[in-house]
Amino acid sequence: MKSSHHANDRDEAPEQALWLLKRAWHNGHRAVNEAVRSYGVTPTQLGALNRLVQEPGLSGAQLARELLVTPQAAQLALVALERRGLIRRTPDPKHGRIVRSYLTPEGRRITRLCMNRGLKAEDEFLAGLEAEERSTLVDILRRLAKYGPAPASDHNGLTNEVLVSRGPSPTRGAPDPAHQPSQPSTPHGER
């Protein structure tokens, strides 16, 4: 039986939506990475900094869920940020094993600078789209993020939660008594 799709037919094959989405994400991610590289911050670290602007006191596990990365990747980002003096980490007074993270003044400054550069890189990346197309793209991506596939069932019959960040949650993060309100910032992923 002959296959109807040969390797040399790739130019004629219909393009798959998820593959295009992955390629677009990769190109946008690379643009942001290049924009913030001079500050010595990776996109994952910038995501962590930005989440800590929005929700001071998140734990590493909470950041991992918010950023859609592994707990190990979140931990590596937090350790690097702490070493640079951009965040400080303190044990949760009620749960000794939980460590909360807070931006330092230098962390707030770097976050503001990186977000400005990152958002500029995003604007340049999307410059080929008309305003209406951008709005449609954001609407479609928001719906895809919110209504992704049904949660997968694990071996114990439990389901994995589909995560969609909906902004600050009153149950996450402990308030930092030393936290001074910072200048308003752009919420992660929105303008």
C-alpha cells in the first residue's frame, strides 16, 4: 500500500496548526530572549520576576505552575535571581518547608527594564499583523489556553488540572510586610 504523503511532498502538504503555533512561539520566545539578554535574564527568569511583581511571596512550586515549567526549572531560575540580588527568599512562618520569594528594589528595576524591552520585542514580532488581526490572535490564543484538551487521567484515576493564569489569587503567596508598592506594571501576557 502506497502512502499518500511522501517526504518530498512536504511543500504540498497542509500545514498543521500546532506545528505553526510552536514555530511562532519559538520565534517570539527567541525575540524576547534577545531583547532581555543584555540584562542577564532569561525568559523564564523574566517570567518569574514578572509573576513576583503581580503576586509577591509565591513559592517555587507556585511559580512553576504559573510559568508552565518544571519545579526544577523554577528552582534554577529562583537560585540565579537570588544570587544576582534580584529577589530575596524567606521561609514561610507557617510552613517551614515552603520558601517565599520577593523582589528586591534592584529586581523591580530590572523587571521594569526587561518588560519594556520584552514588550517592544513582542510588538516588533507582531508588527506584520493589523490591529484587528492581533486582537483576533489574542482572542483565539486566550480561548485555546482556557479551553485546552480535557484533563488527562493519571494511573490513580486523578486528573491533571489544566492551568490558565487568571491573575492574582488571594490564596497564593503570603504578603510581605516589607513590600513597598512598586510602580504599576503590565500584567503577564496582557497590555
